[in-house]
Amino acid sequence: MLIYNKELNLKDIEDLLFGGETLSPGDEAFERIERSYNFLKEFSKEKVIYGINTGFGPMSQFRVEDKDLKQLQLNLIRSHACGTGELLTDTQVKAAMIARLATFVQGYSGVHPSLPQLLTEFINRGIYPVIPQHGGVGASGDLVQLAHMGLALTGEGRVRYKGQFRNSLEVIKENGLEPLQIHIREGLSMSNGTSVMTGIGLINLLQAGRLMQWAVTASALVNEIAGSYDDFLAPELNRKKRHKGQIFIAEKMSEVLSGSQCLKRRQSYLYNKEVNGDKVFRDKVQPFYSLRCVPQILGPVADTLDQSMKVLMDELNSSCDNPVVDPDSENVYHGGNFHGDYISLEMDKMKIAVTKLTMLMERQLNYICHDKVNQILPAFVNLGVPGLNYGMQAAQFTATSTTAECQTLCMPNCIHSIPNNNDNQDVVSMGTNSALITARVIENAFQVTAIHLMALMQGVDCLGIEDKLSPATRRVYDQIRSFFPAFKKDEILYPYIAKTIEYIINNKP
């Protein structure tokens, strides 16, 4: 079990979401939570504090009577549980719950300790509130989506538990728990913040990182098939540019290609007196950009993901509440920590970067499929009879159309601010929309990369170079060929594509 006192790192998130790890706020965390609650309980007496004894949003100009304060919090949850569309996945909901817990652990929310305790039980027991995708505009955070989470905690909503949709109160009682009770501001604190967009963003980051690993491997394999000159990865070349991402990608590709017998040394061929007099060279002096410029293309993608990680981890380990209850300064501060522009902008950048990666995979696939371009493989890496058989011809259609969808989805979403809420929310982030669109782009990218890898397998078999591959790429070849055998006669490919997608999503190269 992970004892959680102040901060979570990306490895913690990965272990919690995909490694079966459980968590529990530590003693220090609960001390901060309780201290914040006790301070707010006393401080709020005979004061006007937003969301505690006032209405919400434009309704904050109306004071709420003391006898109705608990009802006020419940009304917020009930009224805002109005989402529509497809449901968030269990993993996305779990990530959102972890992100919401992270805000409470900071100790600036003024919530009763029973709320983070119950939220922790939901996370650890696999009780997933039913949350629709559409609703929040990412200004006062993910109000609508988080209201659905809060509704489940109160016992009035629905959850997915052990693969079934059920009434949340039944599941709460079945697990020996008590539903959420309102003390001071649990409704507002549950609903107000960036936790859904942050949770989805963290999943996107983890998956994009895995995708990058496969893109590097695919790029190594395509250069082995092409028999490229190896100096495009030389440290002496790539370190002449001061971009960390470019240097990183070149180093990673060099590691993957270590021990390969497929690449050529320029010194042994073109820097040779024997070819000085040639007028036409049999091999390309420089490979196509999609092969040669991988460090320069994937480098910016790597740098973008690094920046996304910093922003996401900062957001995760912050207080995204409003107002912020600060026992240290003995004050309650009203502001906009719920605003999601940090996440929204970062998701837009990530989806553009991932689309660029996808375009690279599609272009490398075209190189493999285009016999007049590569000049070493049959068209569409067709190992059968030309005209009678078609190899990867139709699968390329799928990759191309999916890449095109990614390009369309790249329109920045964070600039689509639409004032609403009687213009109280006059500048909004659309952060969860951005995160969800990015998730779609990443899903598409895995599909394109999977098809590219399948074509690469066919290319390796066509040339008979499996024994000349580097140990790393040979391992990938063996793994994929274990469920996708080489084919000459036309095969129904969609089951193999699905298996390849599943494999690369769930496994490292």
C-alpha cells in the first residue's frame, strides 16, 4: 500500500492505475485535513464565505439561511449532476478520484476527514462513479463531472462495481461503508476543481510515453529494413543542436539499434575512394526525411511530453479548490484555482505532438508500402502473387484515414472559450474536452503505429533479415510474430490489427 502524505509522482499514478497498487493518506495528511476543517468550522461563524452560506456562481449574491446550509451543499451536487454523452472509462474515473483526493490531502479544502476517507475506499475497492463525458466547461473546474462523482459518494448516484452498473448506496452498504455526510462545504469541495481533466491528462501522459517508445522502435526497424547509413544518429551530429529531446531520441534509437547488422557506415561506402568516380549512386546518399530526421521530428514530441509531465504533476499536487482555506495564515481566500487553462493548453499541445508522431508513423508506413520509393520491397509488402494478393494495401487505407482524423482533431480546444453562467464564467478552459480529445488522438496513434509495425514485420520477412536485426528489434519481431504470423495469401487482418493494438498499449517494446 502506498502511504500518501503530500505528493504523488508519475510512477505512483502508474502503479495505482495499472499496477494494482492501493493507497492511504498518511497521518500527516489527515492532520492537515482535520486542521483545515477545524479552522474553517470556527472561522466561518458570523462571516460571509462563498459557497458556505451563499449561493453559487451568479447566485452568490444571495445569502443562505443557517438552517439550509447542508441542503445547499446537496443541492449543488444534485443540480449539477446533469452530464451527457458516453461515460468515462473506469480507469479515467479512478484517475479523477485520485486527483480529487490529492487536492484534499493538501489540507486547504476545509472538508471533514470522512470525505477523503470515503474517496480512498472507492479508489481501493474499485467502486467507480458513473460519470458522463460531457458537462463541465473547465472554468470552475469540472463541476458537472465531479458532481456525478459526489452524487455517487452521497449514495444517490450510480456506480460501476465489479463490471456491473448499480445503485451507489447499495454498493456502499455492501462494503460496510457510510455515504458522504455534509458538514460544512463537502458539496462544493467535491465538485469544484480540475480533477477530472487532470486525471484524464495523467492517463494520456502515460499512454503517450508508451506510444513514444514504440515509435522509436518502429523508426529503428524501418531504418534497418532500408539499410540506412548510421550517421544520422551520431552524437557528434545531434549534440550540435541544443534540444534535449533531439539528443534523447537519437540516444534511444542508438540503444535500440545497438548490435544491428543492417545499418551501413558511411565511411565504408561513400567516404571510399572506389566510389569517387561514380556518376550515379546505387543507394540513396541520404534517406528520406521520415527515416533520417526521426530525432528532429520525435525530439519536439519528447520535449512536449516532458513539459506536460511537469504541468500535470504540479496540478495534481496542488489545491484546485475555491475558496482556499488556509489555517497557516488564518484566512479564507477567494480566487480561481479551479480554472483549467494549465491542463487545457497542455492537452492541446500534447495532441498536436502525438499527431506529429502519428504522421511520422504513417509516412514510414508509406515508405514500406511504396515499392518505387523504397526500391527493395514489393508493393504493399505483398509476399504473395501481385494482382491476386494485396498484402498490406487496404490496411494502409485505415492508417491514412486515422491519421487524417488526428489532424482534424488538432484544432486547439483551449481557445474555444464560450462565456456562460450569466457571464460569471466569461473565460473558460474547456479542459476536460481537451483531455478527452487528446485521449482520442492517442488511441488513433496506437492504431496507426500497430499497422505500421505489422507492415515492418512483413518487410523483415521479405528481405530475410531477421537474424541481422539488433537484439532489441529482434525481440519485438519475435513478440509480434507470436500472434501475427507472416502471410502470403490474403488474410482477414482486422483481428490481427486489434491484437497488435492491444499488445503495444499494454507492453513496452
